[in-house]
Amino acid sequence: MEITENVNPSANDNDEFPKIDEEITGADVYSNVDFKHVNKVIPATCNLSDSLENSTPIQILLGADFLCNVLRGEARKINKNLFLQPTLFGDTLIGQIPDLQKRKHSSVFTVSCAVVETDLKRLWELDSFLLDGTSENKSRDNLGDFGKELKIKNGRYEAPLQWKTNEIKEKLSNNFDVAEKRFIALEKKFNKDQALFERYNAVMQEQVNEGIIQMCHDECFTGYVMPHREVFRETSSSTKTRIVYDASSKQGNNISLNECLLSGENLNPNLIDVILKFREHKIGFCGDIARAFLQIEIAELDRNYLCFLYYKNCDRSQPVPMYHFNRHCFGVTCSPFVLAAAIKTHIKEYRDKYPLAYEMLNKSLYVDDLFCGSSTVQDALKLSSDAVSILKDAKMNMRKFDTNSKELKNLWRNSDSMIEINEQADSHLKVLGLVWNNIDDTLGLDLRSLLSNLNDNECTKRNVLHTAAKLFDPSGFISPFLIRIKCLLQELWQAGVGWDEVFSGQLKENWHAWCKEIKDLQNFKIPRYYFPCTNFINKEDLQLHVFSDASLRSFGAVAYLRYKTSKNSFQTSFVISKTRVAPIKKLTLPRLELMGAIIASRIAKHLKEIFKNLERIILWSDSTIVLHWIKGSASKYKQFVSNRVIEIQEITDPSNWRHCSGKQNPADMLTRGISSKDLITSESWWHGPEWLRNAENLWPKAKGFQYDSKEPEIASEFKSGVIINTAIVQEKIIDPEKFSCLLKLLRVTSWILRFVNTLKKKNVEKGPLTSEELSDAEMFWVRIVQNDCYSSEIQCLKNNKPLPRDSKLLCLNPFLDNNDVLRVTGKLGKTTHLSTYEKHPIILPPKAKLTALLIWESHKRVFHSGVSHTLVQIREKFWILKARQTIKSLLGKCTICKRFNSSPGNQVIAPLPDVRVEQSSPFTIIGVDFAGPLFVKDSINKQYILLITCAVTRSVHLELVGDLTTDTFLLAFRRFISRLGLCSVVVSDNARTFKRAELEIKLIWNVLNHADVKNFYSANGIKWNYIVERAAWWGGFYERMVRTVKTALRKTLGKSCLTVEHLLTVLTEIEGMINSRPITYVGSDTEEPIALTPAHFLLGKRVTSLPSVRLHLDSNLSSRKCLIKPFNYREKLMRSFWYRWKNEYLLNLRSAHSSFVKNISPFKVNDVVLIKDDHLPRNFWKLGKILELFPGRDGKVRACQVKTESSIIKRPVQLLYNLEIQD
């Protein structure tokens, strides 16, 4: 079975494809089934697709549309509840497992937890901030059309659910069965834990009293029921019990409520920006909105979609009551957006009345938590009071205020602004994932969850990732410590370690060492306030210093604020750091240093927007190469370096980049990693290098950046190409090169021009295109072509200057008409009965695509006539330079014309084969052919002539046969062999009689190969050669003899009809006559020897010659001498004949034919050819494609194997017409 992935080919690497599921859930509902009992029921002959005892994890999810391809045959019934279905993968059980109901264990639902993906997202999401160049402050106030749906009802904001479409509501099932099963499971927990039920019931009763929820009384319920559960937090100061609703729950293949809703745009400020601003103020304070999600009313039409099951008294005798929410609740996809949108909309109303409070709520309120501050207690009091007042108007209660200022706390207590203060004794407050100690005003890390599970430091990649993701450090306080675990994760990835595979060796040692050091981070803390020195007053002296560095493992940057104290000294504070693991694809160290410099540039740009009063921004690097790149021209380097240098130069001033040594660069700790103890005690990390707190004249001096440009790492970054010429190329909206039809080009252009005119509100046209629009499109392209080829001439004419002497248009005396189109002046300008085009045709260049399309269009209009007809058609409107030559060149490529005008293939005459020019016995090399039919008296059967020709001596042998069957031919061939001896090579055409005879003769040869002739013919047999089909001239040496015999019969018999005996006699006499014909020159001198004939090689004389003079022999004829003497005489005659054959006949063949042939057509494999058929007109000839070429003895192609639509045939080149366009 083959599984393929169907992906659109036009899709590129940046396209996003929908994610169906993170992990295919393998429901473990039969974990307690007795499989031995099940195996007893299943037939022994069945082959299960998946073993019951050793079931493997599900890897591929097949769609329902693929089910029919998997099933094989009908299901077999095993018992009452169980069926066996044959499938492509084996037999599969369907139905109810026996005895399942009797088991004690059951499963209500299964959950696929995507822990890995969640941890990865948590680990990399904040870490990528400022690293990918996407940290620009975007407007987070875009509410879209939602602002129209947001209403105020009884002083509270009301908003509907954010449905993806109105139609999707109909597809949403009510999910009642799932919610009921989940509630039954919750009920069992209530029975076991009375405290849980009391906490649950208290929350529900409170929400009923406040009108947040109410009982549902609809008899015909249409909506959605959400399962729910408790989240209990002992450490929470206010809400310890929180009920969480599962709007992602669904039944089977149905969709959930969250899948039907839009999440909306993220309207919250960036979390890191909130932290950065929170540290900017001397007095910090925080607060949150009480049950923020439950403060937004939900539209009545959508309330049935937020239902849940619950009862107060645990009375199972009655159906479980159903409640619905009147407010938006936590757990629904669109709730965060609805809350943020309502707050954004509400605070805009107070932008003018409370500008500072508005700014604070807009940029420092993250979901429902407020983190802000001020420089004075009075300002902080006003900001907090104004925030409470603003939100109170929307029936939102801002509460749990806390601060690092005791004075501010006292003012809150004594003020009339009704500010609720967090009176909890614990001074450690959660601030956006960090811990704020408001007593000593420091920030630390929240390690409680991590330390509680630290003992489980199993050596698996899953556990490493899970542990690393729990260390939440958005500002990069402990980046030198975290980079070690990130590098470890990369090493695990490169080593191919599985998620749950236990690793060992050095990786294990590094992992355990890192885990042991985590406990030391409990002592970590950093001042929240950037300027803890009480003497700091003037913020105008504030400077930002960013350091960057890289190693082969990682790269990054760290930023510090430098400020001046009243004692004329300087202090520094840590702001933020970012680091990234080096890519797996190895980069050179200078390139990695450049990547670190990019991070430093992006950090500097972002912090410049946060701290509005920065005096200077200085960036530091210990790489002289990178500094040289940044201060130089980016165009000198290759794309990787060039693109990054351009970005750095755009967002920073290259003059602000400076050099420091590697030992004094705090970013060096980011790249190599350090222990937690060293990190906590490192002054260089928390405050930067010591010289940074000194006067500027004590900083490292700027020096010339010298380096060896011949080093491979440096030299490889320079561009190796040289730009010789530059040209401005304007890309065309329409490329005429992509069109093969002039009319289509004009129609597309016309539609575009109409669209442009519509946008300009000029003559808005509707309906089909008009002839005027097509004419305008034609003139549009004419102007483009003329401007491309004759721009200098057009410019001269516009400026009333003479044309250049070397201009090709000089002889045409061109001019520009009102449409700026070049036309020919001509001698017919004053003629009145001619049109403008006839008097002044438009000039076109010969090699333009428009010219070619115009020629093709004109050629079609004259029904594929020749060059002259096409030229006349074009001249009615246009004047093409070198028109006849251009038209002739294009028409030679017309496939339709080529089919009717092309010539057949040709080839030089091939040299004679060796068997025809080498001396051999008569009829050793023969050609065979039939002639006829002939009609005879007293018989209704036709007679045929079997002609056998000697290829060397040109002798013939004629046999009269009664039909063309193989048996008759074999009988005649046997008579020939018996009279004239065996032959070695037979040449014939492709007649079926001969093809069958070849098989029979091979059998006859085996019979004739007895002991008497075995020595002579041991290595020989009859070899049969066929000429190519339809190539009669390939057998010309016997075809010529057929013609001679037919001519003799025609002249001898006339209209006579003979008997078989008479006809046989005539044929024998014709045979003798032909064999007595001269094959050498017949001279007129009586002294010259008589002409040589084929009979000389058969009889030693012509057949019709008189008997030779008898030799006087002794009376004893049996004596040896008497027998040898005539034999020697005959041998002497034969040597004489062969000598004359060679000198008079053979050498004369050299000038018999001319070897020069014109127009030899080349043929190649895959050429399309037209196959000549003498029985059909040319337009009915078949097309074929050449599959194979057959060269002759001289290497020249003589025949081709051609594939037609129905068969594969072999034809000589003389019957093939090549339709390919030759270059």
C-alpha cells in the first residue's frame, strides 16, 4: 500500500497548512480486558491486523473517504456482539468486546496531552521576542467590526460570542452526553470529598446570587453544554477555588464550541514591555480586576451556548439541572479578546479627563493585572484612584492594590477612593510570572513548581524540555544559566535521542549538574527599580549600552542603563538580555558575531521606544571584523552579511558602535554559559564591565579595525563578481512572450485598460469589448515596441531633429502621428481614395514579438498561403523592416504548412554490400521475388513466376508456380537447389510467404546436412535477409530482373493465352535469353572479345552460342590425362571470365550512379514525422514518432522505427516527412 501526500504544486515553503491533530489519541479503554477470553471466541484461522496483547501506537489517521479502499469483503459474525471485518491490513474486530460490562474498570473519556508542543511554545515564544525582528510596536487598538457589536446595558458592557460564521452554529452539537458523563465522574468525587463539594457549591451559589449564572428552562434546548472541573490554589490570596469550563470538549467527530469561535486580535500590551516600564518607576504598585471575565454581559441569543450541568443537593432522583452563563466566562476562545476590547473601548472615553490614567491602563494593564508606578506618592495615589474610578463606571472592580511604598499604602487606607488593599502578610507578589518582594523592592524567579518536581530529573528529552520550560525568565535575567540547557536540548536533537529515550554519558552528566544548580537560584534577586541609588535625580544623563558576542554554540546581547548620581559618579543597571542557540547548519564565527550584533541592534531600537529620554545609545562588540562590516559598505559583501549589515545600519548609527575586549564583554557569559552561583555573584553580568561606571575618558579607546582580509573566513564574504553595466529594467504587467495569439494578447490588454479607465472614472464601459478598445490595445503595444527599438529616432522626431545617419528608418522618412506612432511618409500622402494605413503604414521592427504575432495572424487570414500573400495582407496596415525575409523565416516554422509542403527524407546512395562485389559461385548469394499473376488455358487458377537472381553474376532462374503458398514456394526452391546448388544468403522483401519459408528452410537444412556435404557447409546455412517494408529499391538487383522478365513476356505473348506447358517453355527460353544478355561493354571492333554474360559463369558460353570445337581426345577416355585436360581448359575459361567480370563489369559500377543528393533531411529520435502512403491523399497520411534509427554500413541513417497511434512500423527515410522545426 502506498500513502501519498496531496499538496498543491503552487504552494511554497511559507504556506500554512491546517493542523488536524497534534497527536492521534489511542484510547486505552480495554486495558483491563482479559484477552485470553477474547482469543477463545476469535477463529484460529483469522489474521488480526493488530495484536490484542501487543497493540502498537497509532501512527497514521485514515480519512473516512479512504475506508472503502481498505475493506476487503463482507464482515463475518462471530457471536452476538462481535464481527470480524477483513481489511487490507488483516482482520479487524468490530462490535462489543465480550464481558466488557462485567469488568470493574471503565473509562469515561481519554485526553491527548500535547505537553511537548506546549512546553516548546512556552520556551521559545517569549525567547523569540527581539530576536526575529518582529518586535515593532504595532497598534493594539484595532477592534474591527467588533466595536459595533459592543453595547452598554445597565451600566455593564454586553458583547456576543465571536462566531466564525453564522452557518457554523448549525453544525455545533449540544455535547450533552459528554458533559453528563463528565459530571457523573465529578459527582463521584463529591461523594468522596465533602470539602470539594462545599467549595464547589459555594462558588455556584455566589454566582447565582450575583446573576452571573441562572437555571435554564428551555424545553427545546439548542445550544452547547460545557463540562467543568475545579482548580484549587492554596496559595491564592483571594480566589482559592476556580471553576474551569471546557469549551473545547466535543463528542466523536463533532466540533467543539471553541472551534466555532474566533480568538480575535491580541489587544494586550507586550508582556516584556510591561515589565520594562514597571521597573522604570521609583514607586511601584499593582492591582487586578476582580473576576474580570465575569464582568462582561453576554448577548441573550448566545447564552444557551454557555450552559453546564450542576445541582445543589445531590439529588439523583431528578434530572440534573442545566444552568447557563449571563456573562462571558474563562475557557472560551473569544473571552480574552472580548474583555480587552471592552476595556479598550471604555477607557477611551476618559482619555481627555484622565490622560495619565488612560495611558497607564492602555499600556500597563495586562489582561486583568495592572503593574505600574510613579516617581512620587501623590502621583501614584492619583493614578490608582483614577483607575478605580474609570473601571468602576464599567462595573469592574480594581482591587488587591499593593506597593513598595508604606506611605502610599497609608494614603490608600485613609483616602476616600474606596481602594481595596492587599492586606496579605506575604510580601512576595506574583508579577507577570516573576516574584516581586515589595519590602526590599526586588524581583526574583518563581521556582516553586520547578523545585517541587526537581527530584524527578529523569534523563529523557521530554523531561529536559519540560523542566526548561518551567523556568520563566522573560527579561533574560539568568540567560547565561539557561543557555546551557538550550544547548543541551540541541545536542539531544542532533544525537537523535527520542522523547522518552534515556540518554547517558556526558549528556547525562551535564543534565544532572544543571539540575543541582537550580536550587541556588532561590537566592537570586535583582532590584526592581533601575535606579536604586537615592542620589539619582537627573534622567537627562541616561545612557543605554548594549553588548553583543557569539561563540560556536550560541550568540546574544545584553543591555544596561548608565546614569549619573549626584556625587558625580556613575552607576549601571541590568535591563534585558536575549540569547539564541547557534543554528545546526554551521556558520563561521564572524557570521555568528554578526548575528549577535543584530540582536543588540534590535534591543537598542526597542528600548529607545521604551525610554524616551535616552541621551545616547552605544553598542559594543569584541569582533573587529563585525565592526569593520558595520562601519563599511554593505554592498561589498555577499548576501548573508550584506542583508544583516543593512539592517544594523538602518536601525542604529554605525558611529555608535565601539570595540571592547572579549574578557571585558559581559555578553561573553551568554555565549559560553556559567553556573548559577557564578551568575548570582557576577558583578560584570549585573552591572556590566567596571570601566562602564567610570568617566568616558577611561573607556576602551577606539582603534582602527585591522584584520587579515586574506583569511578564508573573511575573504569568502566579499563579492567576487564585478558589475560592468547597469540598466533600469521596468517589469511589464503583460509579457507578450507568453502569448501565441495576437487576438488573445489584445483582448487581455483591452480588459486591463478598461479596468484602469474605470479606476480613473474615464468612460466606464460595460459589456463585451468593442472594436475601438481592441484598436487602442493594438496601438498600446505598437508604441511599446517602437519605443523599445526606435527610442532614439522617436526622441529626434519629437525634438524636430534629423535622424541619425546610421538609423535603419532613414530611407522610410518616418513621422510621428497624433498618437506618437511611427509611420512611413511614402509617396501616396496626397491620395484621397486610400486609407491612412495604406498611405502611411505603421513601422514595426522585424524581431519584435508583436511582429511575429502579427505575421502569424495574417498568415492564418490568407489560409496559410505563401510569403507573398502574407506580405500583401500585412502591408495593408503595417510596414515591417526586412519583411519578406522575416515572413519566410517564420512561415518555415508553421506546422500546418510543413505538413503539406515538407519534402521526404533523402540519403546518398549506399555502397554495395560485400557479398555483391566478392567472387563467389553462381547463385550463392541470391535475391527472390514473385511476379504475376499469369492466366493459362484450360484452368481457372492463376500462375506466378518465382524469380531467383544471383547477386554477383546477375544470372536468373525462373520457376512457374501455381500459387503463393509457402509449400509451393518450398517445392520450387528445392528444385532450384537441386539444379543449381545450395545458396548461403537469400534477400527478399517482407512477403508472408518468405517469412514462413525461412522457418521451413532451417528445418530442411538440418535434413540436407548429411555427412557428404557436412565438411563443405559445416559452418554455413541459409541466411535470410529482409529489406525494409515499402523499400522496394533496397532489392533493386532482383526487382530489375522482374521488370526484364515482364517486358519480355509482354512483347512475346501480347494478348495470347497459353497452356501451362507452353508458358513453362516460354519462361525457360526467356531465362536463357536473360542469362545470355551482356553485362559488360559491347564493342564495335571485331578484334575485341565478345561481351561477358551471366551464362559464361553457368555454362562457359552464351546459351544461344554454337557448340565449341571438339577437342581431339585419345580413344581411352578413362585415362587421367584425358579427363584433366578439358577440366583445365574449363578452369582457364572461368578464370578469364572472372578476370573480365572484375575489370569490365565491377569497375564500371563506380560510375553507374551519382552519389550526390540534395536536401538530406536529418532524423532524430522522438522526431514527429509524416508517413507516406501511396493509397491515400496527403492530408490522410498518418503521423508517427521515431523510436529508433537504423544506420547503414556507411553510418548514415537508412531507416527508422516509427510509432503510430496503433502500431510500431519500420520505414525507409524516403517515405518519411520530417515535421520538426530545424534550428
